[in-house]
Amino acid sequence: MNKHLKQFVIEKFNKPRKSLDLGAGNFSDVEDLKKIGWKADGVDLKTGVDLEYLFESKDKPFDLVYSNYVIHKIKNKKEFIKTIYINLKKDGWFFVQTFDKLDVNSKSDLSNEYLQKIFKDAGFYNIKTKVFDFYDNTKGHNHWHKILEIFGQKK
């Protein structure tokens, strides 16, 4: 599981809950959450869900909606954030990681300030962000990234 997501889950939840991964990729985070007792689901193009458009799960609401390294690829970020919002329960948490605009190895145009504003405008509160460096040593990469993390709650 993404180590930052794992730490977030440990800090914010005292028992397993229900989660949705937007852009689940290989579904490893979904599977890892299931291993620790979560009811976890994920969507991706592989499951027939195009996150460029509003997605509403039939299994909502979720305690946690998260997405790793997807939002920077989405053209309509406000629609993506609306997808997060409509799938969360009141006071539920969202967790998003992406590449910061200063990351030389990505084509992200996202900044800390911009994400804070559009999440706040969408009706989220208790929003926190951080930017940090992360060394990607997966096969064929071996370089540093500047990661932007944002999380908060639904009003």
C-alpha cells in the first residue's frame, strides 16, 4: 500500500471502514485495505469508469475516498472533485496525492494553493496539504519527484 495512504488511514480511522479508490490502477491499495478488514472498492478505466466524467458509486457513501497520481491527468478537475464529494459520507475523509507543478519529471500544472481553493470551493473543510520529495526507485525510473498531498473532510 502507498505508505503515505497507510499512515493517513492509521491516523484518521480507529477501525476498518469503507473506501473507494479513484483510479485504482493495479488495485494494490484496494487489496491491501481489504487485508486489514476494510470494505474497499476501486474504479479505473479497466472497470469501465472514465474519471473525466462524474462517477457515482452504487455502494456510496464511503468513509474514505482516495486517489493516487490521477488528478494531474484529469482535464476537468472540478468534476473529479465533485466525484469525490458525492461518494463521501458527511465528515468522511478524502486523500489525494499527485505531482506538484515543480516536479521536473511530470507534466503537472497543480499547485498547493490551487488544489486548496478548488477543494474548499467544492464544500470540503479541514483541508491540509503538504509538498515533499520522494525518490522513485521503481524499475526504469530512479529519480526524484516532488509530491503534492491534500486531504480533508466533507461538510
